[in-house]
Amino acid sequence: MGYHFAMKLDQLDAETMRRVMVKEQAVLLVHHATQIYALQDACPHLGASLKTGTLSEGAVTCPKHKARIDIKTGQILEKAHVLFLKLPTKAAKVFPVKIEDGKIFVEV
């Protein structure tokens, strides 16, 4: 464990997301409302990458089955949709973040 460098803060524009690798872990960094959040870049439903999802109101929506995930807590705000079903989905894994000297560090 411990904090590891992810990227420079000025490389992550406001209200955007970017996938980075931190210690062989795919991490989605999210810059929302002046804060940086980090979660595993895999939808907890079926593992789809979240990097091409949409960011809105503090949540990322999975591009595959539309599960909405809270970027702060990883909690599922809207279950995944497959056909007419809303499937149960566990919470996404979130990681602690710290900023030092204009650099983003993630604890993985």
C-alpha cells in the first residue's frame, strides 16, 4: 500500500476523467468541483472500463449498461440496465487521493 504518483494535476482538466495505471491498477481519475477522486476503472457490474462513460452531478455512468456510480463513495446510484432488467451491482472500489506540489498521488 501507500501513495503512488498518478499524474500531474494540470493534465486533468476540470470536469473530466482520465484512466491511468498506478502500480498495475487501472484507476479512473475524476476532476469534479475542484476535487480529485479516484476509483477502479472497471464497472462493478461486468468490468467495463468507465473512461468513456459520462460524468454528471458527481457520478459516472457506465457506457455499457448505464449503471451510475458515485465518484466519492463508489456507491451505485442507479443499477445496471440489461434489456428491461435492473441488475444488482456492488459498490465500485474507490482510492484515497492526495495532491502535493501539483502532482496527484493515489493510494492503491
